[in-house]
Amino acid sequence: MNLVEKLTPTTRQLAFQDWEFGLFLHFGLRTFYEGYVDFDERRMQPVAFNPVLLDCEQWIRTAKEAGMNYAVLTAKHHDGFSNWPSRYSQFSVAASPWKDGKGDVIREFVDACRKYGVKPGLYYSPYDGSADFYTQNAKAYDDYFVNQITELLTQYGEIDILWFDGCGSEGHSYDWNRIIGEIRRMQPDILIFNMGDPDFRWVGNEDGIAPVPCWNEVDSTEFSILTEKKEQLGDRLWLPAECDVQMRGNWFYSDNDEHTLKSVEELMGIYYHSVGRGANLLLNIGPDRNGLLPEKDVERLLEFGSEIRRHWGSPFATLAQCERRGNCWVYETECAQLLDQIVIQEDLSAGENVRSFKISVITQKTRRSVTIYEGQHIGHKAIIRVPTIRIRGIIVEITESDQEAVLQGLSFHHAGEGK
């Protein structure tokens, strides 16, 4: 056991890691331009924005039913269109025919989140293709940046996440000291994604796959999908990872990508590779041009949520049924059980201590201890799948740790093959 000074998470970072599963919502003027891509040269016009059936409650109610705990909406994407009536831009919902220019997508989204107990987050692209002065006048653009963020953080109550996408910002310098200072002054508890003064980080791909191991302590962050450049942090920081991934082949709604809708089988694989490796999962659905989540996407998301509950909602034993013996947690039963999954959670309040562990089972007939799995990282959550076996006991042993390891959760499951 190595006695080293440990980095520890803030209370808000611990809470974020407990949320685990969230809904990403790419929606805006671009929704109404079929085939529009990032940094598209086509000029869009606010007159096209008219989601006549917009129902943010449908979005968030669906998320809640699927077991999601937070949601992040594009307040402003790279094209610069503001989903709220910003006083600092004419390129916003106020210039659209939707609700005679009096609508506010952010207001309806945040209100829906509060109604259903889902944490609201806002995506804001630091790069803005609608601002001619972005490259010409850095000071003027920082003013614009701060002014828009001030609107978002003072007009809608508490916002839990501010999601900065680095795409388009490669090589651009922002006055982060000023920007972050204002953000922290307005909303001290907000969680910032990946840029400026981050509280959590991008996992480094848009496939929903966290690496092995996926430590919470890092000295750099991945910058954007357009570059392999890493942003050096200057010191090691506690920054849990988040995996963002699309339900379909596009972030925004398209008429032409329904065939790319991910199956429940693939979504479960993504869940194992994200939440099952200690990261959060942010799954994107693009609301359609009526302002609704597409019916098939809703159906698939609810099927996915149901499968998550089937797998892990009814363990046959938990930490409460285990006895701690030194560095081992032992579960024993006279009634043999089928086992195919073990879920382990380290108590991270004092930092990340576990460096390696192993799982053994007590076999059904001969009642011998047999090691069936060895791992190096637990973190917030490790979901371990094993071929189905019938057991009379399970031993989880911490084989190396920096300081004394404490488990926050431990559960044993038999999910079977399902449908």
C-alpha cells in the first residue's frame, strides 16, 4: 500500500458521476436544413425555424422514463443560432416565425427538466460562425461570449452543466480567466465540460467507448474531434470522463438516417463500455422539425432503458449481504445462484485508490475458490460480465491500492439472454 497524497473530487463531481446516464439534444436552425454539416458554407435564415409542435416535456419525460438523470441541449451550436431571444444577436429564435418571434426553447427545456426532476445542461459552442468579429476582434468576441453566457446563467435559474465544445476553436485564444470568473460568480455550482476550467472531460471519441483503464485523474484533456492535440492542464486534476454518442448517424435530425438507428444490442454494448468503465454516457437524439423526438427513437430509447433495468435493477445480493474480511468482500449462500455480472463501485470521496482487484467464486459442487476475473480499475463503477455459472459464493479482493480501499457498492446479478 503506497501512502501518497490523493486528488479528491468535489461534491458536485461526485454527484455528476452518480448521474451516469443523460440525454444529449442537438436542435436548432440547422434542424430545418437537411444535410447541413458542421461549418457548412450555406447561409441559413432564421425564417426557416418553426417547430410548430415543440414539446420539451416529451423530450424530458422520455428521458426520465428511460432512466436518464440529466439532459444537455444545444443552446448555440457552431453556426451561432441562439435557441433563446439573445439581446446580443439577431441570429436567434426572435427572428423566426415560431411563436411570432416570442418563443424561447431554453425556457421550455429548463422548465421541462424541473418538472420531471432531470438536471438541465446547456451546450454552448465557443466558436460562432455567425459572428464576423470572431477572428477580427478577440476582445469584442470575448465581450459577446460573456454577454451570451450571462443571459443563459441569469435568466433560467440553476443550470447544472455548461457544455463547451472545442470544435472550431482550434488555435483561437479566449480570455478564459475572465469568462470562467464570470461563470463561477454567477453559478458557483455549475459543472463545466472540457474547456476553460473543466469539472469533467471528453473521453476522446464520439463512439461511446471509454478506454481501459479510465482513471479519473488526468494531466490533459482531448480538445476536439478535429484534432489529436491534447490540452495540457499544467497539473493533475480530478476530471471524470463523459462519453457522448449518437442514437443515429447524425447529431441533428435528418430525414435520411433512420436506417442508422442503433439497436438495443449495440446500445447495451456502449453502456458496458462507458458506464461500465466508470464514465458517464450522454446519448444524443435530434428532435425533428416539429420539435418532437422521433417516434422510433423514443421507442428505442425506452427499450434501452428497460434493458438496463432488467440487467441491473434486481440483484440477487448486494454489499449489505457481504462480509468484509481484510481486503476481501465475501458473499456466501447455501442456495446456489446463477451469476453472469458483478457491479463494483469504489467510494471515491477520498480519491481513487484501487489499482488492481480480482474476483473469485465458490463453485457449486466442490465449493472450491476459483479466480474468474482480474482487473486494474474500479473507479465510479465497473460492470464485469462473465459466462454464466452457478455459484455458492463470490469473493471480491482488492489486490493493490494506494490507501485503504472502500467500496461504495457491490452487487451480483444474473441477467440472462433476455428477449
